[in-house]
Amino acid sequence: VLFLFNNSNKLSYNDVKESTGIEEEELGRVLQSLACGKARVLKKVPPGKDIAKTDEFEFNADFRHKLFKIKINQVQTKETVEENVNTTEKVFQDRQYLID
């Protein structure tokens, strides 16, 4: 995603999506990590924590960090109730064989 900003300083959500081909859910997490996390490599217009399809992103030329290499953590998605139930059920099934 960051390589796209070598050619252009400002890109819309749809421009990034078309250029990368990343799924919407994954792209939202990536852009949120880059624009809304601790290390704000991108500036988001309008400012906020949530990513919308109408947002635009601009390279943050003012970004500075004391380290040469930085680690940008990806935002974690929240597990839905259905996923939580499925996970709990699978864990229970796996443990049942060990108990017997």
C-alpha cells in the first residue's frame, strides 16, 4: 500500500483498492493501521478512527521516528458472537479426545 504513494501524494480509498486488489475488510485494517495507529505514516481526510469508502489518504511527509526501522501493528478485528461460538465448540471438541 505504501508503494502506491511513490507515484502520488494523495489517493482515495477506491484508488488504493483498485491498485492493490485487497479485500475491503483487509484493506480497511491496513489503512487504519497506517493512518490511525501510533505511527501515522498516512494522513486521513476526514480525520477519525474509522475507515470509510469516501476517505482520502495522503502521505505524511512530516512523519518522524527515532528508530530507523519501525513496526506498524495491524489493527485486530473483533470476533463476532458466531465466530466465538464456533471457536469455543472446536476447542471443546479437540479437548474431549484428550480427556477420554
